[in-house]
Amino acid sequence: MAGIASEESGAGKSVEGSYSGHRCQSGEVLAEWRSSEQVENGIPSTSPPYWDTDEDEDDGGPKSSELYGKHTWKIEKFSQITKRELHSSAFEVGNYKWYILIYPQGCDVCNYLSLFLCVANHDKLLPGWSHFAQFTIAVVNKDPKKSKYSDTLHRFWKKEHDWGWKKFMEISKVYDGFVDTSDNLIIKAQVQVIREKPYRPFRCLDCQYRRELVRVYLTNVEQIYRRFVEERRSKLGKLIEDKARWSSFCTFWREIDQTSRHSMSREKTDVILKLVVKHFFIEKEVTSTLVMDSLYSGLKALECQTKSKKGRVKLLEAEEMPVPIVCAEKDMFVLVDDVLLLLERAAIEPLPPKDEKGPQNRTKDGNSGEDFNKDSIERDERRLTELGRRTLEIFVLAHLFSNKIEVSYQEAVALKRQEELIREEEAACLAETEQKAKRGVNEREKKAKKKQTVVSCHSRPNRNGTTKKERIKVGRRGLLWLNMTSSKTMLLM
């Protein structure tokens, strides 16, 4: 009978997966890791103790390890299947029911194998339901290094209750080692239900599933962190390179009182961590879960380091970290040194150098034994923890600088400029008043001189010994006599 399927499912720690936003990737390096028995069986690790912790002790609800499960589906007599679609029996992960859906001849496409993960009984769930999950689907090849994997992150809900790949792989390649000699096709699925926390970085992944994905996505996660840190460093670098502005800023910071410095050098952890989650957790980005796990571990490392500085916790020598920029005190993030020194340090201190032996650069070297895998696992975990811690520190410093210190500086600059404008206006008004007063004095002096000239002219005697006033009087009398004489003459006529 064609299409007979047998399945094997279970919840626990397993490893299988790959890169994609919604795309597949295969290769010897990736498959070598995914098929590693050492990881399947678990390796004693000296990784940071906070790396494998799930949640805070006082946090309720299931842990990420309890929300993870795997399912293996063996499809017998695959070449004889005539049905358009097949689905596995339902399996439970994270208290939800799931099944795998396969289209042997493609879904809305030709000559491709289509694969989807679906929510079982979605039509019977309560209104408004949603399941947020990261999952990996693999088609197993007889040569494990050639197995085909794909990962994605999706929020399942009423209108999107199935999710996967229409072009998972070409049908012609299915018979290139994927269908065994007994005509069986084996499909494996890993499902990680994610319990989100919008208020702080949260643990997303089961530790073994996370270790597998770290080996696949470490370079991608590093790029996310480096892009963020470089953008912030560039902004600080421009401030410091502008000598006039940096000098002005230094003067501002040195002149403000100690209370203001204290206030601007700290922020509540809740405020910062909400912004961290909002910035770094992107639902459609498959690396978001690793970024959250890394930030979660980095936060734990930062808190542990702060306690160590206070003498309450003694870290192993192997876990000693660089001099911090930020410490976590109760419910506050606090800058550990003077702002000017920390800004200069952050502007020139880059993230740890890239690992040349990162997952995408690793090649088969004939040594895939336990020691090699153990060392590489621990190196990757420590690296991601340090990247998460360092990124948190830069985030806190950038937040305090942009939202408190720079705002206060700009206000001080604006106030200083306003005071300068007021002084300039007052000086202009005073100069104008003085000018008006000076012009008034000059006018009065001119009038006084003119009056004095007139008086002197009136008082000067002529050759006959009479003054001008006297001549005017004589002249008036003569004119009066003349007028009187003229009148009499007219009367006589």
C-alpha cells in the first residue's frame, strides 16, 4: 500500500537544523555538525554557568527546554505515492499539537518537494489563539553530511496555521540518497515554542537546539552585534573628532554638579531592557532567538560580574571578563567610571575580533572527535555571551548619552546661546542709548554755540558807536516817521 507512514516522536534534547529566513541550506560543514553524535549524546561542558540556565528562579511558566520537541516521520514506499499530499500523525510540543505536511509533487509548483509544519485542530482552537515557534525540518540522506535542512521562525494563528517551504528541494534530488534502498523517506522535525517577554531579554531555545543553531548562525549574530556597536561608536567618534564640540562638552560635564552627574549616569533596568528587546527581537528573523539567548546570557554575566566586584560571588579565572563599562545594581544600570573616560573608551574599543574558525569558515579537518567539538562549542558559547554582554554595555552607554547627557548638554548649549543673545541685545540697546545720549549732547552743544554766535553779533558796536539793536530801533522810528509823513501828504492831497 502506497503512502504508508510510520512515525516516532518525542520531546527532549535533540539536534538538527539550518539557515533560512525561509530558505534551505546544505553542505558538508553544516551536516557534519548536525549529525554529530557527540552533541546528540551531550558533552560535559565548562561553558559559563549562566549560559545553560533557563529562566530566573522566581519566574513562572514552562522553561524553554520544556517547550522543545522533535519528531521523526518515516514514509514507506515513497516512490509509489500517488496522493497530492500526506501528513504525519500529530505530535505534541509545548502543550500544542503539530503535524508535518508534505506535497510529494509540489504545492502550487512543479518538480519540487514541498514541506510544511502545521497546527493540528486549528479550527477547534479558541478565537485569538497564536503559537510562536522556531522550527527545523530535515530530509535525511544516507550520507548525513548531505542531509537537507531548513529553519524558520513564525507566529502561527488562524490565517497562517501552516508554514514552510514550497520549494524545499527538487524532486530529482530526492532519489539521490534521500530515498533509501527500501524506498523509505525519513523526515525529521524540531520544534521550539517560544514564550516571549517584551520587558527583558529571555531564554528562547533548548540548550542542545541552541548549540546546533550557534554553529550555523554565529557569523550572522556577530554581524548584527557589530553593526549596532559600530553605528554607536561612529557617533561617539564624530563627537570626539570635532575638537571644538568635544572641548565644549568636556567643559559642560566638568562644570555640572555631582548630583546631576549621578542622575545622568544611571537608568532603570526595566527601561533599558524593554528597549533592548524591542530593538533586537525581530519576529521574522530566524537569528532573533539566538540574539535573545546571547543577550540573556550577557545580562547574567554582567550581573554576575557586578556581584563578583562586590565580593559576593567569586568567578572562575576562566570566566574573568574585560573591565566593565556598566554595572547592574539592584534595579539600575550604572556607569562605572567618569562619562568622559567611558565615551573615549567606547569610541576606540571594538568588539572582540572575528573568529576565523567560525562556523561558516570551518572545514573538515579530519578531527571531529569529542575534544574538537567540546572546545568549539565552549568557544562559541563564551563568544556569544561576551558579545551579548558587550552589546548591552554599549546599549546602556548610548542610551544614557543620547537620552540624558546629550539632551542636557544641548539644553546647556541652548541656554548659553540664549544668554549670549540676551547679552548681545542688552549691549546693543546700551550702545544705542549711549549713542542717542551722545547725539543729544552734540545737538545741545550745537544749539548753544549757535545761540552764542547770534548773541555776540547783536552785541558788537558799528563805526558810529551804535549796536545792531539800537540801529533797529532807530530804523523803526524812521520808518514810523516816514509812514506818518506819507499819510499826512496823502491827506493834504
